[in-house]
Amino acid sequence: MIRHKSFQPQPAHTLYFIATPIGNLQELSPRALEIMSKVDKIACEDTRVTGKLLHHFNLQKPLIPCHEHNENLASQTIIQAVLQGESIAYVSDAGYPGISDPGQRLIQLALQSDIHVVVISGPSAILNALIGSGLNTERFYFHGFLLPKEGPRLDELKDLYTRKETLIFYESPHRIDSTLKNMLEVFGNRRAVIARELTKLHEEYLRGTLQELVEIDPTSLKGEMVVLVDGNKDEMSIKLSDDELRKLVQNLTETGLSMKDAIRQVSEMTTIQKNYIYKLMHRN
Ligand code: SAM
């Protein structure tokens, strides 16, 4: 067990993790700005993006690139520099480092090296989207990006089917179309929201059902976006694995039911979409 107090009078070695704006640069907090101006160096995901942020606030600092392709090595360099007495802050391109962004490896290494970690709060696409969505904020589940390939993505969604919390996903414009279709197929026609371009000029919330969102022209869904879906409201829904679903359908067909009727019956029993079970039965 290790206890770290964030506000020791003079912590020996400190590494700051700073949340940065997700669009509107005015959302960089005064505290974030103060720390960025006083540290010796800023480690960042993309030196061009952070360079622009610093330029906007008239700051000049040496930058250390630390992104997904060099995070292991760069993290060790940063840790060594902090242990030798340099003060360093880490920022990703937008929002919180470590949230669907690099930073986690650096935090873990810092803690292992007994470095004092201080997180500086700031904007988060997750929370803006959740609050603006109008969906239930009491309990929510953040998934980040879904897998790119359709088969594994459907499996991922199916694993989330019984969750009761509001579901939150990050998505990119080139996959939004197929993601919404997959969500409709697995979750059925639940309430859902797309929150796009948050804090920017073209900020927009599209609130409706998954069926309504699927019908939107996908070319109008540009920029950065968060997809939110109502949690499962069906108290009766049963959590079954794909194998268990297959077995249920097979048992029914063995009693003489047609495949179509067996699928319909299992869908009614489990509240899992017919389409999903149909695909499952016809997958190799
Ligand atoms: N670290 C970031 C955070 O804390 O939110 C997330 C970085 S992740 C690489 C980028 C994804 O976050 C985008 O594809 C989008 O899903 C979401 N995102 C970031 N900024 C956004 C914004 N202004 N509006 C809507 N979604 C945003």
C-alpha cells in the first residue's frame, strides 16, 4: 500500500499530467497555464499540436515527443530527467492524457520510480457529451474506441448488451456509419446521442434513437464525435454467451421448430435482436 499526498510542501520530484482543451483554447485552466509556464520542459503527444497551444498562450518551452509509437522509450527518458531534478509536464493532443491517448505507461513508470504525480484537471469530451446528451448521468460506462473490424466489434457490443449504465464511445467520422448500424443490430432501437465538435464552432448534439441516427446522411457527420447509448432498461434481459445462444436455438430446432421460428423465440426470450442471432447462426 502506498499513500501519496498531492500537496506536500516540497515534493522532491514531480511529474504533472495536464488536461488540455478539446477545442476551445479558452478552456485551458489558469492552473494548467501556470504550471506549463513554470516547468522546465513539456513532454507531449504531438509537438505540432502542443506547439500551437503554447504559441496561443505566448509560451516557449522545450518539447519532448512521447506518443503511442515511442511511449516506452520516451517515458524512460522523461523519468530519468525528472529524477535528475528537471520539472516536466505531460500533455496529450486534447483532453486528458491516458484517456484513449498516450500517458498511461508514463504514469505507471513515474509511480514505480517514486515520482510524485499531480494531475491538473481540464476539459473532457466524455463529460461534456454525457451531460449535454440528456441521457442518465447517474451511472455511466466509458468504452473509448470500438475495434475497427466488424466481427470483433459486434462481439464487443454484445458484451455490453446487458449493462444498465449509459454507454459512452469515441468514434471517428469514417466509421460512424457502420458503428451505428452495428449498435442498432445488437442493442435494438435504444435512445442514443451523437455529440460532435464539442466546445468548437460547429458543436452539435443529435438526440434520437439508434434507428433515427442510422438514417442520417453519414457525410454530414464530420469532425470529432462521441456516441452515447441508453443502458439496458430491460430487467428481464438475460446475459448469454454466443455459444449459449446457439445451443438454445439448436435445442428448439431439434424439437421441430424452423430455424426462423427458433431464432424469433430466442430473441423474445432474451430480448437480443433477431438479426444478431441470425448472423450468429450463419457464422462459421
Ligand atoms: N484524451 C482525449 C479525452 O480526454 O477526451 C481523447 C483523445 S481520443 C484520441 C480523440 C477522440 O475523443 C475523438 O475521436 C472523439 O471521439 C473524442 N473527442 C475529442 N475531442 C472531441 C470534441 N471536441 N468533440 C467530440 N468528441 C471529441
